[in-house]
Amino acid sequence: MRLVAEEPELIRAHLKARGNDNAEMLASVEELGELNKERAALVQEGDKARADRKRLSAEIGGLLKAKSDDNNDAVAALKAEVEKANEVRGEMTDGALNDGGRVVSLRWW
């Protein structure tokens, strides 16, 4: 996949050499490159959300251990932030992005 993203001209040249030079096939090379870029951005966003959730969960744990009444508001605010991070991760359920009615897998086998 990296080769398609980094060297689309090379891929198109090989397709033409093999006789696969129809416009749809050649356009799909560009589309694959764009989808790969989108995937990378989504993975990065998901990783950031996971790191945020982990950091906030540790803060919540520390506040709960302190068992102070003053901490209840802080815990509630942090739990809301954790929920936001979970929503970002939830948008990428099962590693797939719904792209205009089609599902684009974000997993590479």
C-alpha cells in the first residue's frame, strides 16, 4: 500500500504495461492513495483519543482515591472528557470508515 501512496505514477506505468490502462483502473490508483492518507489521519486521531482517555482515567482514579467531596465536580468533568475521547474512537468502530455509503476498511492484512 505504501508503494501505491508514494509512487502512484510507477503503479500506473506498470498497469499500462500490463494492458490495464482503462481510466477507471488508473483512477483507482489515485483513490487508493487518498484513502491511505485518510486512514493515516484517522489512525493518528484515534491514537490521540486513546492517549487522552488513558490520561484522564488515571486522573479520575487519583481523585476517587482521595475521596473528597470537592473532587466530585472534577471527577464528573473528567468523565465527560473521557466520553468525548470515547466518541472519537467510536466513530471508527471496527476499524472502518463509512465513506458515502461504502465501507472502507482501515485494517491491513
